[in-house]
Amino acid sequence: MKADLHIHSMYSIDSIAKPESILAAAADRSIGIIAITDHVTTDGWKAFNHIKNKYPVDIINGQEIKVYQDNRIVGEILGLYLEKPVQSKNTIGVIDEIRAQNGLISIAHPFSERRHEFLAYTEIDNWQDIAIEILNGRTYNSRDNEMAKNLAKRLNTPITAGSDAHTPFEVGNVYLEFDGKTPEDLKKAILNHDVKATGQSSSVLFSIISGFGRLGLAI
């Protein structure tokens, strides 16, 4: 099965993708599981779960969280399999909150300088249950994804991958493949290092288009 674990809906200020458009795109591209990882907010969870039965797509509640050190952004963390919003703003606080919910932690696009390269490695002692996103659909420099892949190998961490879609057109451009059928099967596969990251970066044009989300455009 295929899973896209990094998707932004219209509830992120810089996305134009309506929940129904995202689910329709995922179904059309045979993506069986998606994670909704809006910036800061989790307002989209209710909207997605309200219509999810219309499509053969399972939804993981997620959140993309900026982490700070001395009032400076030092990266972004994806919280997946969440039951409630993460409130912390520092690296350890965010990790602890996700673990307390039995969620899955993933370091988003760790080498993307354009979108907050991750700089808080020394704060983390235990990497056993922390994944690294090794393939991100909005990381346009292949070197950045390759460095993330090498880092995951060096630290022997689990991996995730996602389109980082901010428009419906990007959904499923990057995904994980695994043997299983359910979100829980996927979680186990990730933690057991039994997944494969596949896909390619989207066109940079979509970064420009999605900016119209700041003006209230949604499709």
C-alpha cells in the first residue's frame, strides 16, 4: 500500500487544497493512507473525518510544528497519529507530547534551508523511535533529500516520506510503500524499518500557486 505522510490543507495559511480535493486526488492516485499535517493548527481534522467515508483513503491526524531555541526557529517536526494538538514549542517538549499520545515523531525536511533546516540534534538523546523524512516533495534540491537519507542510515532511524502537498495536484508525488492495509500496519512498518520511500519532487510552480492560499483561494 502507498501512504503520503506530509500534506497541507487549506487550514494551513499557505495551502489552497480543500479536504475533499485532497481525498479525491489521493484516491485517484491509489494512495491508501494520508497524513494531514497542517502548520500550527489542527482545525482540519474535523473536516477530513467528516467526509472520509466518501473515499477509500485512511486519514492520520498530524501536525507540522516549528521548534524554537532561544527564540530562533531550529527546525520543524511532524507529529503523526495524534489525538490532540501539540502545544510545546521546544524540541524536547514537542517530542515528549507526541510520545505521550503514542504518536509518531518525524523530523521534516531536515536539510531544507528554505524551510527551516533542523539544527537541534544535540537536544535529542534517543533516536530509536524518531523518524527522519528522507524524501520530501517540496525539497527541490535532490542533494537535500540525499543528505536526509544518509543521516537516517547513520543514526539508524526509521524513515518517513511525503509530498508536502499544498495543492491537490501534488498529493501522492512522494509516498511510502509498505506491506499492510491499515494506519497501524504502517506505523509498525515504519518503526520496524520496513518501508520504502518513492516518488519525485513537485514542480516549483506549485509553491507559487499555493501562495494564493494567503488570499483565501481554495480548490
